[in-house]
Amino acid sequence: MGKNNVGENEEYLLQQNKLGIKNADELEIAEQYAFTVRSLQFEKGEFRLLNFDLPSLLSLHGHLFQDIYTFAGKIRDVQLMKGSTRFCQAQYITSEY
């Protein structure tokens, strides 16, 4: 657990995308579009977060990213960051939610 792929984020995300996109810039645009559509569903009440617990947060992540990534809604085992934002380290996800 906790494979370190910092610096290889683009490659990992490209490998995990459901759309077969091979270009990081195109993937970012697709992710923004899909996230916007799914977050609007959340805002309109078409998807509800019933609790603030790990299963509910995984469900929300799955909803928001289901169109883009194979790992949507799952606990990841890799380190990820976007730009200068480092996400919670994989080994702490279950204890830090």
C-alpha cells in the first residue's frame, strides 16, 4: 500500500481513465466537464450525501468521478497530487476521513 507515484500523476491518471484519453490536457478538460455535470446533480439534490462518514464520502467520490476514472469511489493505494495540492496520503485515508 502507498505506492509513491508523485511526479507520475499524469501517467497514472491517463492509465486509469475510462475514456481512453492519451493526453493530460484533454483528460483535465474531460474531468472538469464530468465533474461539473455530476456536481450540479449533487447541488440539485439528485445525489445525496446522507452521512459524513467514509462510505458516504466514497459514494460521493464515486458519483463525481464515475465517468472518468476506474478508481472512482474506491480507496486508492497510490499517492496523488494535482498541481501543488497533495491529497491525503494513501496509508492515512481510512483514519483521516
